[in-house]
Amino acid sequence: MNGSGATLVGLDWLMIGLYFCMLVGIAWWVARKGKDNATDYFLAGRNLGWWVVGASIFMSNIGSEHIVGLAGSGAKDGVAMAHYELHAWCLLVLAWVFVPFYARSLVFTMPEFLERRFSVGSRYVLSIVSLVTFVVSKIAVGIFAGGVVFATLLPEINIHLGGLVIDSFWVGSVAVIILTGLYTMIGGMRAVAYNDVVQVVVLIGGSMLLTFYGLHELGGWGELRRICGSEMFNLWKPMVPAGVISSWAPVLEKNAAGEVVRQAWYFNSNFPWLGMAICAPVIGLWYWCTDQYIIQRALSAPSQNVARKGSIFAAFLKLFPVYLFIIPGLICYALATSGKNPQLAAAFASEGSQGAFPMMVKYMLPAGVRGIVVAGLLSALMGSLAGVFNACSTLFTVDLYEKLRPKATQHELVRMGRIATGVMILIALAWIPVVKGAHGLYGYLQSVQGYLAPPIFVVFFFGVFWKRLNAKGCLWAMLVGFVVGMFRMMVDTPVTMGMKGFEHGYAQGSFLWIVNNINFQYFSILITLISAAVMILVSYMTAAPDYAKIGGLTFGTASTQDKAETRASWGWGEVAASGVVMIAIIGAYLYFNG
């Protein structure tokens, strides 16, 4: 059931055209219903239903790094990256632990919540760092993945401007920005959320078709496991370079004779299980429970009950990526290495694993079906970018611009939000060469988040559970943690980009070489420990916070009425749904054990 291997044909374009007509129609409908004020533009008037909240959380997460990056990781390293996708349990932490605090505070942004809990200074620091994180990771990676999709599916699209040739990669990157930016700027959060509902259906349906066709051509699930072997189906054994043995113990590098020639606590590739066990949950809890990009959807719910149900629904949807993105990556590897699809094998050999998903779409699917799956690809790219565009504009407008201009009108705030989106896009375009040179799209994203997430994780989780921690402890923990993380990023960037003089990295054994070669997960654990130590020490060396001012913002300062309202907001149906999610996660861990 091979596809023609050709580029998109008329039937494919028809399916894609119908899809975009639907998106534009929804954006127009939403724009007519919307109001010209900040609450409506940034939080959809705080009246989204639980199914919209859940679908929007899922689509905001399932973006470029999943479609392109996860499939590429599956084709290269097997199911190792499924650890991150099985962090659906983090959404249950959001639902049951953090939703009550966020719902009571009625804030627009996470930095605003941090100001309520600690100080204005911590709000400014988190706002700026969050914007930097969005630019260097989510926006840039989203644009880059759009370029990868277009370069693979439509390599012949090139624009000639005099002696300058703009290839399909850059054409696709810019096209994704324009298409997404249009409906995001027009309708704000409401347009983003309702389009996400449509995109969830198209994305899951399209990816299921790709998995079905791939397994059919390969010869079934048993054949996939046979070709890939137990190594690629093992979540627990770290994937390490040849000649290297890794566990929680020091890494041992051996020569051809089997003699140990070097041992160290670090190496700069793949996924050691200790790092996955400690670092991955830290990144997951930061992302799902404290990141503006995700939490903005929960803040758009009218009550604790709706926000909690939406978060649990998102946890259920989060179980799909392992089977819809990583498994197609393994199927691509199996088809290519077995030679069962010669066109795919040739493309895989020349282009590598990063384009696994779009390569399967191009060389395997029949006309019409190919258009549906491409629409699913675009759904993920656009849904993720739309979410981060809206989050960026909210952070800049509410946390920075409104603070500088407290008398700004609602119309002015909405206009500034749209302007901020455009500026963020231009900055992200300049960062694409860094991402393009990274060793694996999804790995790049996880490393950047691993350097910037720990201080945020520490101040939110410690701040909610430990009422004695104060504003000075929070501020110093963030400052120190971010400095250490940015230092690692600055050390990595010249090597990642392959800048002149850094093609082979730093001089072996030097301090910068050691920093650059420490696995990013181990370095992330180090930043977490440093941030936690600084926060606790500084807090206990200074005066305790005024507990009356942080009432309802920590477990220790929640009133009896607060607790009663939270208990009244959930029933046993939510408990049962959470149990189903946990059973599915445990089942996946038990199955993918080699």
C-alpha cells in the first residue's frame, strides 16, 4: 500500500484547503463574539468548558517538537523519549494540587501568582525568563519544525530573489508563522482554544491513519518488534554510544580490547536512567503545573471544577503521543532498514531520522489520506505556536507593559498584545540557526528546558508546600539558578552551532569541555539542588513572610473555607478518571521494558 512518493496532489490540497477554511471560519465566528478587553482576549472571558480546556492544553503541548522531534527520536533511539510523554501524571498534579490555588487567586499569569506569593521582583524575573524560554525553545523550535515538514514534503518550492535562493525550509517556516499568527491575533485566546478542539480531532485521526498504514505495510506489530529489537522497545535501559556503559554509577568508556580507558560521571549523549528518573519529572512538573504556556488554559476556566476536569481530560489525551508519534518513528526505521519501502529507505539514508514523520507521509500514504495527515501535521504546528504566541503576548502585556502604564485602556492592552506577538516572532527567526544545528530537535528542546526550568519548579513547589520560605529566598533562588542555566546554554551554543573554532568542541579535559559534556539531565539536577539550597538558606537567614498576606496561597495558610470550597468542587468521577490515567501509565511502563 505504498504512496506514490510524489508531492501533494489535487485531492491532498483539497483536504488541506477544507481544513483551513474551517479554521478561518472558527476564528471569524469567535472574533464576532469576542469583546475588546484584556480578560476576553487573553483568557477567553474565563468561560471555557472543561472539554475545551483539556483539548487546548493538549494541543498547546503537542506541537512541532512532538510531530517532528518525537518521531525522529523514535527512529533513532526507540521509545526512550516516551518517559516524557508518560508524564501525563503531572497533569493530575495540576488538577488536584495547583488548580485550587490558581482558581482562588484569579490571576492572569504565573508571574502574577508569584508576586502574590512572594514579591514584585520575583514577578519581573519570571516574566523575563519565561519570555526568553519561549523564544529560544517553543517558538524557534515550532518554526523550525514547520520548515522541516515543508522541506520534506515540498522540496521543490524555492523562491529566487536575484542571486538569493530561499529554499522550502524557510518558505515553510514563514508560512507557518503567517497562517498561525492571523487567527491568533484576530481572536486571541478564544480563537486559539476553539481551533484547538478541531485540531485535536484532525491530529489524532491523521496520526492514527499513518500508524495503521505503516503497520499494514510492515507486516504488523510483531514484525515491528522483531526488526527494532528489544533495545528500541526498552524504556529502562539508557541508549548510549558504542563502547560506553552507563548506569547510576560512573560512565565507563572501553577500547576495542574491552579495557576501560576512561571513567567519569558525565557524558553528553542520550538518556541515562538516573537522569530520566530525577530530571524528567522536574521538567514535567515545571511545564505542566507552572508554565504560562499551559496554565493559561486552566486560568480560562470559570471554576475549580471545570479547570480540574479539563486538566484530567488533558492527562488522558496526553497518553496518545507515545503511540501516534514515537511508534511511527520506529515504523519508519523498520521500513527503511528492512528495505520494505525502497523510497523511504533511500530518503532515510540521505536525510536521517529527524524527518521520519513527514517522510512516511510522503512515501507511504495514498492521495487524500496524505492530505488529511498533512493537515494533522499543520494542526500540531499551528496549535502549539498559537498557544505560545498568546502566552507571550499575555506575559509581556500584563506583567511588563501594564505595570509600566497602569492607566492603559483595555483596547490599548489588546493592541499591545498583538504587537508583542509580532516582535517575538521576529526574534525567534533569528534563533533558528541554533536550533537547526542541534543534535535532535526534541533533545534540543529538553536540554534548554532542563537548564531554565529548575529554579521555577523550586520556587513554585516549595512556595506552595512550605509557607516559611520568603520573597528574598525566592528571588535569590531564581537569580542564581538562571545564571547557572544560562551559563550552560552559553557554553553549549558555539558547539551546537558549529561556529568557527568550535567544530570539535572545547579542548578535551578543560573546564568548559567538562561543562559541555555533562549530560544535560545531570546538569539540570545540579541546578535544581543549587536553587533549592539557596531558597531555603536565604529564607531562614531572613525574616519570615507575613502569613496574613499569603492567605490561601499555600497549604499552610489556606483557610477552612478555602479547603471546604475545594472539596466541594470535585466528585468521585474525577477520582476514577485519574485512576484510569495512572493505570494506563503503569501499563505502558510495564510493556515497554525490552
